Amino acid sequence: MNILAYIIYLFITYIITVHVGLVFYKNGKHYILNLLHNDEQLTTFINRILLIGYYLLNLGYVALTISTWQQVYNWGQLWGSVAGMTGKILLTLGLIHFGNMTVIYLIGKYRHKSITQHK
């Protein structure tokens, strides 16, 4: 049953990773561009780094969760373990996303302060 749980979990996390990553990449560019006061080059760089980091984080997290997965013996345990592992990855990614947005906000605030001081 563990193989089936892994397959279901990998399918769900693949969909989440690719879909959410692309949404963040597309919409995040406008948000970051606004925070960085239309600095296109820095925005593109930060947005690509965030996407790469997001994908790497997901791959690492999935590998860790599968390596620590408990033995599953019935359908109830299968769905419970898949739901629990999926919930953990969603909560972790949500917290990291808000952390990233806080850092980007602070970078934008620092750059704005720096630009206004030099004028």
C-alpha cells in the first residue's frame, strides 16, 4: 500500500508544485516589480531565483517525507497519511512564501529609502 500512497502523494505534490510555482512566477513579477520601483533586471533575477528555490525546496521536502513515511496497511491509513503529508507541505510552503514576501518587501523599502536619500 505504501507504493500507492507514494504515487498519489507524488501526483498531488507535482500538481501543486507546478501550478503554484507558475502562478507565483507570473503574478509575482508584477508584485516584485512594484516593490523594487520598476527595476526590471533585479525583478527578473529575484523572480527566477524564487522559482528555482521553490522547486528545489519542493523536491527536497518530498524526498524527506517519502523517506520517513510510516508503513501503511489499509485504505484509512493511506488516505490519512497522504492528507497529512500534503497538509504539511502546504503549510510549510505557505509560511516560506510569506517569509519571501516579507524579505522582498524589506528589500523594496530599503531600496526606496536608499534612492530617496541619494536624490
